[in-house]
Amino acid sequence: MRIKYTILLILRYCLLLNHWILNSNAVCLITVGVANNLKFNALKNQTCMIISTTLCDNAFNYLILRRLILLSGDVETNPGPVTETHSFSILHQNIRSIRNKFEYIKDNFLDYDMLCFTETHLSADINNTTLQLDGFDELFRKDNSAHSGGFLIYVSSDLRPKRILELETFLPDSIWIEIKDHTQTFIIGTVYRPPHYPVAFWEQFNICLEKVTDACNNVILVGDINEDQLNLTTHKFRDILMLNNMINIINEPTRVTNSSSTLIDPIAVTSNILVYDSGLFLTDNAISDHFGTYTYIKVNFQPIMPFKRRVWNYRRGDFESLNNAILTTDWSFLHADTVDIAALSFTDTFLNLAKTYIPTTFVTVRPNDKPWYTADIRRASRQRQPTKAHRSTNKISLRLVYV
């Protein structure tokens, strides 16, 4: 709430001044982080806000304004969606044969960023094209047989996953996916341990977990281990997690029958990962006798697709007219019942005034471009490509004639 109150304080304080003195050096954009908390609804769709620094003759007033602006956050002349804090969601479901269950999956699971299915019961004759889901370009699978085991992992189109086959050599009953944001690497493992599996599984599991935690600080583990984490006499999984600095974040039964209630589908994370939320998805019993488990993890994703950003041309701004427009605007709406409404109304009003008197243009930002790959270089590259293609075509034609 501090940002919104500070913004409103700046404006109300400025309106109490006898006059506005505004020039090309006195306008700044104060970046306002897009809040995930629902309390910030009034600012959720606005990533920046133009605030007048509104210099005045009184040095004390200027000092107060300057301090309020500094409290509001980073100052950026052309803010844009370069980096935002997001949550990355993962769902695990022991699906007990995924065939003929895609309608249920489409109706219930597509809001998650990553879907991890165990016991898929798929055979090699089933083509990947029949398994596609909207919004998930990447699909990773490992089949066992048409009647047992198997993994199927879907990753959202917004992410750039990579399968780590090396880790699967240490633990064959697993599949590991690497995902990167622009500051961190996450490794997500999906494990299935059949009931009454040989004890050697736990040794393989520990070796694999040691390898992955040595290579990456952000490890997330989901799956079905068939060891009840609510039973204190079964502790192999807990012991291995403790040795590798990981914790289980699911604490409710994931498989409930008439005679038993067990937690056999845990989600484990390394201790430095910030977990926003975790819990159970109450899957229909006709789909599976296991509940789904999910978690939301904090990440900082950089947009992959190109996006448009508004750029302000301050040098050509008519600040005298902007100043007059500000003076003649009715600001009485700032005394609205809630700060949210006042902040939103102020944002819309001030931005509309600024757009009228400060020229703007839209530029295309391509996050994957190197910093040195400017628009001029891109233009020159495009001019060169047709020429290069023409030369190649001529060479091919000459070879054909010569032969």
C-alpha cells in the first residue's frame, strides 16, 4: 500500500501549492511494480505512472516532493514490462492411464504452467500428435508399457524447457526438465516408484538427488513414491530429502480409500525456493484414485515474445500547455472513498494529459536480442539477406548448367 499512498500524497501535496512550475526536466515516470496481491487491483493493469515533480520556489516543498518520489521506487524514463515477478505453477497427477481422460484434463488442468503425469500407460504405437494440449508446445514422455508406469510432461508455451537425460541414467524411473528465467535455473524432476520396488531404488534416488542438487540450487521434485509420509515408521524418503537440503510441502493424504489414507504423492523443494502456495487438487475418483498435487513457485520470467513499448519524446513535449491543462483539470475526484479508486482515476487522467502534449511512439522490444543488435543492424541484415539468397541461387544455377 505504501506506493499508492505515496503517489496520492505527492499529488495532493502538489495541489496545495500556489502554482505549478513544470519544464522538460521536471517530468519523470515512476515505475510501479505490478502487484500480485488482489489488494492492488487498481494498479494491476498499469505498469507505470507519470507523476509531476512539480518544482516550486519553496526549497522545503521541493525537498518533501523529492523524498516522496524516492520512496515510490525506481525512476525510469520509459518503463516497460522487461522483468516482472510471477509465479510458476506445477501440477502432478498419477493419472492411472491417460488415454480417454483428455477431456477431463482440458477442463481442469490447463491453468497450470507445467503438467506432470505418472502412470500414463502409453505404448510406443501412440503418436505424440494425439497427445497435444492447447497452450503447451513442449511435450516430454517416457513410456513403460500399455499397462504400467510411464511419464508424460507438458510445459507451457511461454517457457523454454530442456530435458536432462543424464540424470535419468542415475534414476531410470524419473524424468528431469530444466527451465530458466533470466536470473535462475530450475530443475523439475518427476519420479515414480512402483509398490514393493527393490530397496536399491532408494540408493539410486539418493545418488540422483545429490547430482541434481550439486548442479542447481533450485530443485523441485514431484511424483508418486509409494511411501506414506504420514507414517513415521517409513522414513527413507524423508531421510534422503534431509541429506539434500529439501523439504516436502504437501502435508495431507493424497490417496484415500475406505481402509487407508496415505500421503504418497509429495512435492519436495530445495529450502531456498519461495513457495507461494501448495496443496491438493481433488481429482474425480473416476479419473484416478490419487488426488493431484500442485505448487506455485516465485520466478522472474523475461518475456520471450516481442512486445510493444511506448516511448516518450520529452524533447518535443509542449510542457507549457501540459502545465496549463493540469491547472485547469478538476482534481476533486482525488477525495474518492478509497485510495484504489483515486489512484486509478489519477493515473488515467494524468496519462491522457501527458499523451496529448508529449509525443509518443511505439517500439518493438525483442527480449532475445543481444544488447548490441540495434534497429540499424537489423535493417542492414534484412537488406543483406535477399542479396545473399540471390547469390546462392545463381551459384546453384551455374553448377547445374556446368554439369
